[in-house]
Amino acid sequence: MELGVDAGFFSDKLTLAYTYYSSNHNNQIVVVSLPSSSGFGNTPKNVGQITNKGLEVSLNYKPFTSPTGFRFDIGVSFAKIQTKLSKYLMKQMN
């Protein structure tokens, strides 16, 4: 899921963008080492589910635009991302 809002003020001289997202990723595959007695070096295993959540905010200002097309922009952005192993399949690792 992703939700976002973009807004412009003062003839788009000042713009604001806000985005929130959340996603689940199932069947995260990791390569696991095996005992040398098995005859194989490693094997892929399903270790579980990962959840990603985050938000992004940006603010931009265009203080100057010349008639020839030259412009000057100032911008700042912020992002916060959270990744969590929400389900761990320990039994499959043995």
C-alpha cells in the first residue's frame, strides 16, 4: 500500500510531497551453510516474512525563474524507513 499527497502553493513556487508506504514480503530466501558431511556446501531456505514501512516528505521552493528559463530551486527532504522481520520460520532452519 502506498498513499501520497502532492501540493503546490503560490503558483507552485512552494511544493510539498508526502508519501506513506507499507509492504509485506513473503518467502524471504537466504542461503544457509550445510554440514560438510552432507556433501553440499549450502542450500536456499525460506526464513520468513519481512515488513517495510516508511514515510517520505519533501519541501521545495523556487525563489527565482528568469524569462530565459534559468531557475533556482531549494529543497529539503526527510525519509524514515522501518524494516522488520515479522515472521521467522525457525523450524525450517534446522
